[in-house]
Amino acid sequence: MHLPILSLTLASALPALASTNPTISIHNTKPYTLCLEVETSGGWFPTSTVCGGGVPGINVAPMRTSNFSPSSNWNGAITPIRNGVLGTRFEINFSDASHPGSTWYDADMELGMSGATLGPSDGRKRINGGQRLPSIAGEQDPLAKANAAWAREANKAALLANPKYLAADSSGRLTRVYHDKGAPEAVQAFFQLEADFNAYMGPGSELGKTPLAGTLREKLNKVADQKAWFVDTQQMTITVF
């Protein structure tokens, strides 16, 4: 499901144009300046700075909202990064010529996890097969969402054997959660299936790779495939909590 990164463009940040133009608003609720990596596989995005590792990015001041106007065919991803650690990666695609003025989008927690969300700026519902459904991708509080599922989890000891991804206090309550590409399948399954995060934790279906029927991998792929959403607007907001 990851976007092919064909080109990276560095340019000056521009204020949002009229509401008829695609706009991505980024709201930073943190008390520090936030840097977000920007990947571009099609179209143009106004990047203003460079994040760690020389990757084009954008800075958003503490407790501020910044608006960016990419091209109407922009296709890329935006990822909060702090001290070299990747947060939730948001894929946004304005380039569907068959649905002008629309957006395909998702939250990707396969490569990193953080408290952040993406959705239509006006709160409208997403469209899925003609049915309008909740539109917020990502999780405001991954730890709280994980703890809500933790009480009914039967394999706590096995999951806690992966301290990079889950840690608990003496009462048994989770105190930290994270996910990246190195997470074991069981950890991925906890977040994807048990906690039901509004993001994909694995790559989903891949060309030339078909998991065995009835396996956990097949189930994980099917759920991941359902995390690409569609909405009939190009006014989108990322909020970092």
C-alpha cells in the first residue's frame, strides 16, 4: 500500500489558497515545533524545511495550525518525526482523475506510530461503496485505544516479550505502545485485529504474494486492504496530539 516515491521537491511554504484548491492543514497540539517528512510521488507540495536525514519536510510551530496548498494532482505522504523516530504516516492522494475534487487517504502505522489523525477538514463522512462512514484515520491516543483491548487479551505475556512495542506497569496496564516494520506478527495482530486501530499495520495484499488461506497473515492483509478511504473533498486536516 505504500506510495512509490518517484521524486522529492523542496520549495518555500505557501499559505493556503481559496477553499476550492486542495489544502492540507496541519494542527500541532504539541508544546514544541514539529517537523513532518513529506514524500511526493506525483504532483507538487510546498515543503519549507528539511527534517532529519535530509528528507524534505515542513515545520509547524507549537500549538499552531499551518495550511499548505499542494497541486491538485498531488500524491504523497506526510509523517511526523521526532528525534529520528517516525510517527504515523499519512498517505494522501488527490490525483484520481475519475473523481476530480476527491481524496484517497489512509493512516499507515507499519513504519511508525504516534497520536495523530487525518480526515476531511469539515468533518464530512467518507464514502465507501456508496455508504457514508466515519472519516478519521489514525488514532488520537494509541495507548488508550490499546488499553481498551488489553483487558480481554489472552496472550499478554507473549506480547510483553516484545518490549520495544508494548510495556506494562506492575498493575498490568499498558504504559507504552509502538509499532514499526520489525514488529512480530502477533504484535501487529493485536493492534490491527484486537485493538482495531484506524490504520494499517502491515502492507496488505501485495502483487505476487498470496498468503495461505485461513492464516493470520491472510486475515491481516484483508483488514489492511480496508484501510484506504475515499472522501469527496480535497480539504484535509492532520492533527498531531
